[in-house]
Amino acid sequence: MSELSDMAKARFIAETVHKRDIFSETISGKLEGYPEYPVVLRKLDDVPFYARPLARWLARKEVRGLKAVQGIEGCPVLLRADQVGLLRSWTQGTPLQLAKPTDPAWYRDARRLLREMRRAGVTHNDIAKPQNWLMTPEGRAAVIDFQLASVHHHHGKLFRVKAREDLRHLLKQKRAYAPELLTASEQRMLNRKSLPSRVWMATGKRLYNFITRRLMNWSDGEGTEDRIERDGPALRDALLANPNVSDLALCTYALPAKGVGIYAFVESSQTPEAIAKILPNNRPELLQTVKALPRHIDGAPRLDALQLVATNRLDELAVLIAAEPGLKATLDPIIAGRLNLTDRVLRA
């Protein structure tokens, strides 16, 4: 505990910006004097003035939630919260939309995590997003992003409804990645949304999506590829219509104060300029041509590796290549020609 107190006072050394929006900037890095303890800063001091009240409200919710889950395995450790932002431990793991777990042990551990959070009176309220679930290198479950979490001192009806929705949203991930593991009772729970959830989906959710995605061109679904779902089909059709394009992969990356951009990796011998001439109006922000895409055994592109390139996460790429040396020959030229160099921001 005393070491954590000392770490909370250490200077934060920024390395990589993972996400930017009007409410915060999420930056991973290290603490001076503790190079082996990776951390994440949710930076708030550069938030636009019109977004500050909501950003501070979200930060207060996150602080309360993180304080309540301290000591629960799979939850981040809060180190400090001040005017600059919230500093917490970095959780090593792969987001669910990339990990796609099929091992029953991961889902059992995820339920264990929700039970321990429930005993602490905490509901996450935002784990419908697969990017808020992680699979750790040990195959355990972890959760991040407690901005919408709520702490309940009394386990009344509202708490029980929210806890049930957390579990139902976990089962939605199970249905997406391992549907054969669903039990009959779990399937019944999936089919029964709570009344507050039905009301939100019919009213508030639609307004929220209209404001964030249409008016602000921002998506909170970084990792779930909302922009890729919206613009991807037209991009794929246009690119694959070119006989000189053999395949492509679309990833997302952070745009300064504008949410996420699309990074297109195009397997082609043509130049990016030649390919750009056939693109539709909703173009990717970045387009990199590659001789060959990294692939899984079944031939599908390695989106996990390409996502690391798109977000300029060189340290994690080095770990990935060390674990899978066969990727090196394909990934090295892609990394050398990467186009997003702005996410790695070193600050004094």
C-alpha cells in the first residue's frame, strides 16, 4: 500500500495516445522511477469548455467506481485523481472483439468478476461494448472504463436491475463469440431486456447516437468499429472491384478531438494515389498499400496485429512478434511504412 502511495506521487511519462474525444484523452505511459508498472492517464485538462461539466461528472463517477472495486482481480487500480485527470494502472490484455474467447474458463472468470463487483455494490453499466472487456495473457477476464459505473450503498431494485443488465451484456458477448456455450437459462435471460433498457433503446439511445455520430462525427464505439460498420461496406466494394487489389483490412485509430478515423491496409502492388482515385466519398483517413497482409491459419487478416500498427503501439507489436516470430517478415515492412505517427506523443 505504501508503494502505491509513492507511485501516485511519481511523474507520469506519456507514450501513446489511445483515444481522443471531446470528454477526455486516454494516454498510456509509465511512472518515473517505476518503469515496470505501466499506467493510463485519462487526461481532462484540455477538454473544451463546453464539455467540461459533463467530462468532470463522468470523471467523478469513474473515481467512485474505481475506489469501490480496488482489490478485485481484473479491475484497474486507481493511483490518483486531480485537475489533470485520472491515473490508473494499465490492464494488459486483448479487447474482446479481437480476442474472441471460446474457452468456457474465460466466461466463468468474467462471471466471477461481476459477482465480486456486485458484492462491492458496483455496476459497470457499459460492458455491452466488447472493448471494455479484456482477455489477459493468462486467459483471465478484466474490465476497464468505469466512466458510467455506479456505486450503490443499498442493494435495492435499481441496483438489482443494473446488475442483471451487466450480466445480460456479458451473455451478449458470449453469444457473439461462443454461442455454443450458452445454456438454456442464459438464452432466456438474453431474450428478456429490462424495462429501463427497453425505454433507453427506444428513446435516449437514438438521441445520443444522433448527436455523437451525426452532429459530432464521433463514435464511442472505438474498437467496435462503428465507423467501419457505417462506411466499410462501400469502401470494401470499391476497393475489391479493382483487379489490382487482392484484399484489405480496416482498422480504427484516434483523431484529435474528433473520435476515430479509418486506417485502410490494402494488399496491392499499386500506389496509394492510384487506388485513392476509385474510392467513394466516405474515404479512409489513412490508406497504406502492403505487399501482403498478416494472416491467421484460416487465411483471415490478423486484425489484432494491424490494429496495433494503426494505433502506433510499437511496444505491443514487439511483444506480439516475439511471441509469434512467423509474423515478423510480413509485419516489419508494414510497421516501417505505417502512416499514423501522431498517436505516440511524448510530453515533458
